[in-house]
Amino acid sequence: MALPAEPWRVHAARRWETLGPALRAQLSGAAPLRCCWRLLRPEDEALLRALCGRRGAGKEAAAACFYRQAGNARFRRGDFAAAAALYSKAVSHAAPGGPELPLCFANRSAALFRLQHPQACLEDIERALGQGYPAGLQPKVLLRKAECLLLLGRSRDAAQALSVAESRVAGDAGLTGGARRALLSQIEQLRAQAREREGDPAPVSAALDEAREGREPLEENSDLPGASSSVSLSFDASRGRHLVAARGILPGESLLSEEAFVSVLNPGERLLLPDGVETTWDTSIANEDLYCHRCLKPLLASVPCRGCSYAKYCSQECARLAWERYHRTECALGALLLTLGVFCHVALRTVLVAGFAEVSRLVKQAYGNDQEFHGAETGRKYADETPNSRSGREGPCEKGESPIPGCDGRGQYQTSYQAVFHLLPHAEKHSPEHKFLCCLSVVALCKRLQEAGLEATFLRQGSPESQRKGEACETVSAELEVLGEAMLRHMLQLQCNAQAVTGIQESGCGDGTVVNREQVRLATAFFPVLSLLNHSCNPTTSVMFSGTAVTVRASQPIPKGQEIFHCYGPHRCRMGAAERRQRLLSQYFFVCQCQACREELGSDITCIPSTTDTFCCPHCQASMQGEDLLQCSSGACALAVSRDHLSGRLQDLQGRVRRALELLKDDKLEEAVELLLMCLMDAKRFLSPKHMLMGEIEDHLARGYASLGKWQEAARHLQSSIRVVEACHGSSSVEMGHELFKLAQILFNGFAVSEALRTIQRAEEVLSVHCGSGSAQVQELKQMKACLLELPRNLLPRTENP
Ligand SMILES: [Zn+2]
Ligand SMILES: [Zn+2]
Ligand SMILES: [Zn+2]
Ligand SMILES: [Zn+2]
């Protein structure tokens, strides 16, 4: 998804094979883009057009109608959440001003009403009425409006809506007598309710909760806005830029708090249909339907872009800001950006947000003056031995430049285009084939920008001097070259500097007593301050996102003067040193020298169970080892089984666990639990007790039992799941925190007071470090604790008494 769609990647690789040695040499050089402008052929563009055609991002009235009817079918079955999601798809496909859009909004308002979201329902009703909802259908919608207003405590507004409804009924000659009487009697009933509640105080809004989720203020660092004064920025040849503790730091302290320079929502699976499949209107829901495309808030009732069916926002305000900052240009490119992948999209959005003047200034500074830029290759030198992958120096320091790259004239380093631009692209380390793919993609994008006349709009916005008339054609192509150069740089930077923005997706067990939290990848972003942190396989920080903002906290005590580390992905709890180093080298181009790696490689003992050896002996539980033929490692059993056989069993088991999960979702709890118990028995016969699937089965069982109100069984299975999580992620990991939180909820609901209190304490300790003591989860734990402590003694179960 980060890279372009597979057929385009394959096509580019084939083209690379056919290039002559001279061209290949040029492409391997420091300025590969220059020779690519004329390499884009009509057949390349034709392929891209075909790929885009499979996944249109335009408005389509027939699709809107299809999704609305699919929503109606779900609505009739009482599945209002699915209906609302389908109506949202319909809303996105309906053209503004057309007859379909108001119908879609009105239908969605009905689903939102049933889902008990009166405020969102009200907004959709206003949209439907504002878009010309047919007068004959209005009375019903106005009655719904009055009901929402009553729920929100706005009885006077409700009475007014009822008067409008009444006049519509009176003015509608097409109504039969029966229908008219029914409507009028409903109006009377609601009017009576409105009169009754006239004096009631308005309900308290949820604003307090939202404020609590906000970012904590930092004791600001004047050289490094966004960082706390407890850290300082350092630079040396071996480590590049890095952050150091300016004083002793305690676990849980906030170190950085940064808003992404740009972020692009990951569209989610299912977008790229396999070869030969015609475009169909897909009713499945992916990331792109679930989160605001600008601020990443979960979507309830999406506001569609007026121009395309792809972009969706949480509010009119987000839609407006996105349009002003970047979507004005991106809107017409929707399908192309989806085909070229998220990295290409981030690269484009970065230059759009930066503005042409700033892009041009930095490109010219980095690649020499105008003449050099358009002339011979600039013999740039890259720092070769920079162990840190993200932030080093490319070549010697220039006169008047701050000694630390990316800092502005005052020596400040902050979230800016300047800082993004100075992240290392490692241009010389990427394979020439990869660079060719990036070049070809960037050129294709630039060409589309030019054809659509979009680059002219963008250029005019960014730099007033390019508004000169009469020289448009020639100057634009030179300026487009600057843009292309910058976008290529960003695409190459992203391999090492892309930060995945994650969010917590919650799925309850129906009644809301126990909530499952799962981390999902939402977007890809540039965080230039976060990028200052070097990698360690045993990091000293924990990273949390709230929308497009990141907060970094210390996860361990960090003594004064010590470097602060963050983990780029390969963590010592999840894989062995050899595998971690291989991954870091291939993606980030450095050999990890962190303490964990040094210790592990020096000691010769593989204390971490490899994720590939997952099977155990059914007789003695020792691990099964070997290549194609696995043997019990204890030596006593003489058991040998083929790897294929065990892999087949594992696949079969995974299938059954998935089926059980479906049953859980459909509320067939007893059936699900029965199937899961059988899966567990089977799993114990051949899977290592530390296998993730083992933990998952136990976790699902806990969920099933909790939904059945069998708290003891639920707690027992969750404790088994927690042992697996602890083995895989460590006892103070955020994953462990989420599991402990679930266990606390189960014990709380099951009235196991002293055990609940102990678990709440542990969960609070772990989660405060990762999420901060003000986070919603920690607050909820505190409330549970207070509630348990207030219980009168005689209410406690007897076994709990000391
Ligand atoms: Zn938003
Ligand atoms: Zn759009
Ligand atoms: Zn390491
Ligand atoms: Zn054995």
C-alpha cells in the first residue's frame, strides 16, 4: 500500500530491464529524475489509466442509488450501524445538487436516530432539507427533527419544528385522509412532550470528556519547540542528530508532543481489485470509510468532498481546511494517487502544504543554483557511515548555516518543511530499480498535474512572482522540475522516515462491560521532531497518537546525559537479534549496534524464542526443531513430524478460530465458546504455549464468557492470554496494559474485589507510563478503584473478607 500498485511496479521493473547501460548509469547517479522526464511513454500512461479506471474516485449517481438501497435492506433487518455505513458510501457518491443526495442524507439520519446519535441525526436532517429534500416527504423528517431536539433538551426549537411540520401537512394535497390524521396526531403527541419539558435544564455536554483526551502541556524547550526541556538536541558524525536527556527522566514523563507535518490516511485493504475483476460496488468497509481524511477522528456521519467520492471528513470545517491546504489539487487525482501508493501521496501533499516558494528555495539550496540544477550532475557527498538512519548530514556545512541540519536561522529545530527536507533520503543506498520506479511514478504524477492545469493553480498560490503573464509554458516546466525533484526526495525519505500513525479500535462485547482494544494503522506521516530519535531494539520511550498528534513518553528511567531511544519496529521482545538486524539493514540501511543486540550476539545464547519455531511435542511439551522434518528437542521421545503436516494443522486451526470469531460477532455465544474450547484443546496438542494464536484463543474465550456473564471463567482465560502477551511483548508493554485493563474490567464486573484492586493497580502503573495519567483509560481505572473502595464492607462476598 505504501508503494505503487503491483501491476505498475512489475511494469516499471520490466522497463528497467530494457534500459541501456548509459541510462542505467544516469539513473544510479545523484540526480536520477532529470533523465526520466522523457522516459515516460504513452504505454506507461495507458497502463496507469487502466489501473485508475478499476478504482474510480469520482461521483457516480448509479453507485449512490445502489448503496442507498443496500442501506435500506440493512435498515429493514434492524442492522442500523451497517445501514449508516452504507448510506455514508451513498452520500459520497451522490453529486451535490442532484436528486439522490438529499435522499441519502435523510435515510442516514433515520439510521443515526436509531443508533441514538441525536446531534448527528439533526445535522443530516438539515443537510437533507438544505439540498432540496422533496416537500411531500418532509413531514416525517421534521417529526424526527423534533424528536432529536427533545432528546437534546431543546424543547422550544422542537415546538418550532413541529409547527413547520404541521404547515407542510396542511399544504400537501396529495396526502390521504388516514395518513394526514396519523401525522397530525404524532405532531400533537410530540407537542405535548415539548410543553412538558419546557422548564427542564439543558443536559450537560460531553465537552469535559473531550478536553481530558487533549494533549498535556509540556515544559517547552526553546531550541526544540514540541519537546520538553528535559531533552536536548545533539549532533555528531557517528550518530547524526539525536536526543539526549538534559536531566534525569522518570518513566511516564512526556518528552515530545508533535503535530504531523503532513499525514495521509491509509486507504485500507480491498482497494486494488485483482487483475481481470471489473469494478463492482463493494459493500465492505475499510479504513477510508472509518476515519476523517484530515484529522483521523473516527467517522460517525461523514461529510463528503464535493468533488470526489473518495475524501470524507468528520465535519464541514475539516473538509474546508483540507480543501484549502491540499485537496483542491488532490481531488482530481484521486484514483491516480491510490494507484501510485501512499508514499507518493505523502510526497505530493508535503510539497502542497509547504508551498512552492519554500520548496523551490530548499531544492535550489540543496541541489546547487539554477544553472547547476539544470546542468551537470551535482557531485553531492553523503555521510556514508551514519548508523542512524534518519537524520545525519549530507556533505559539508555551508557558510552561515546552523551546525545542525534542519535548524532555522535562529538555531531552532521544529516541525517545518525545512526540517522535513533535511531528513536523509539515502539516495545512494536505494537500489537503482527502486529509484527508477519512484522516478517514473513522480514523473507520471507531474504530467497529470500539468495536463489538468493544477500545477498552475498551485504555483500561483505559492509564489507571487510566478504570476507574471505570457511565459506560462516555459517557466512552468522548469518549476515542475523543482516540484518533481522535491517529491522524489520525499518518496525516498519515506522508506526510513515514514511514521505509521496508529489508533486504538474498540470493539465491545455488546453490552459495553468489557471493551477490546486493538491497535490499527491509520495513516502515514512525517514527524520531523520524532524522526530525531535513533533506534534501539530495547527502546526507552513509548509512542502514542491522538489523531494526527504524537506524544512520546519515557518508558524507563533515563539518566542525565544518556541518549533517548525509540523503536523503529523490530523490538527485542518480538524477534531475535539476527532477524532484527537484517530488517533494520534492509529497510533503514544501518547495522544495529544497540545494547540489546550487542548483548544478545555477544552471549551466544538465544534467550528469545524465535517466532518461526512455533510447534511443541505433544508428549513432553519441548519445542520441535529441524527444517523439513521436525523432531522433539528433548531427545527422549524420538518423535518426528513433517513441517508441512504441522503447518497444515495450524492453518486448519486458524480457520476454525476465525469461524468462532464470526459466531461471537453474531452473538451466538454458546456455540462460539464450545468451538473455541475445542480449538484450545487441539492447540495445546501441537502449538508452543507461547504461540500468539494460543493467546488469541484464550482472549476470545474470555470475551465469550464475559458476554455470558460468567466472570470467573472469563478471568481465568484472560489470565492465560496475559501470560502469552507478557512473553511476546514484555510485562511493562502497552499491549500488556490493554490486557490488564480488560482483566480489571472483568474482575470488577465479577465482584472479585481484592483481585480487581490488585489488577487495577498494575494496569494503572503500566498505562500511565504509555498513555499518561490523564488518559481516558487511566481515569476509568481510577473510577473503578474508587467505586470498589466505597463498597460497604457487608456487601463484599464473604470469601473476600480478610
Ligand atoms: Zn476531521
Ligand atoms: Zn475530493
Ligand atoms: Zn538492536
Ligand atoms: Zn517430546
